[in-house]
Amino acid sequence: MTIGEKIKSAREKRGWTPLELARKAELEICISCVEDGVRPLTYWQLAKVADALKREPSWFIDGKEPDDPVFLHCRLSDTSGMTDI
């Protein structure tokens, strides 16, 4: 699954349109173009999309799901104070 397909899947699970995701991520880009693989994202843009979708940016790259035991272990032992899972 491509990064764009993962963004689309996560967006649709929330019932958002591409425009709603762009607004929530505070980006002026065509999300459907990203989802279709027509337009790439910078890492900074991907981080903003991931934040809006409540995902780690790495999820879009390596596919680790939030319920993955390795992901949970790393998240629970994070020293930055992040506690939401």
C-alpha cells in the first residue's frame, strides 16, 4: 500500500473529505492528488497530515499499526510525555 493509499484509508475511516483533511492539517495542497500518487509530500507535510490523522509519520512509511506490540512498547516508554495511544 502506498503512502497516498494509507492517507486515503485513514481519512475515510474518519469520514473526512480530502478538503477537510487539508484544512485540519493546515495545508494548502490537493490531498486527493497525494492519495492518487500525482503529487508527493515533503516530510514536513506528511508530519502535518499524520498529526491531523492522529498517526505517527512513520506509519505511512513502514505500516506499523498503533496496536502493534513494538509500537505500543516504544510509545509507552517514550520520555517526551506522550501518553495517547
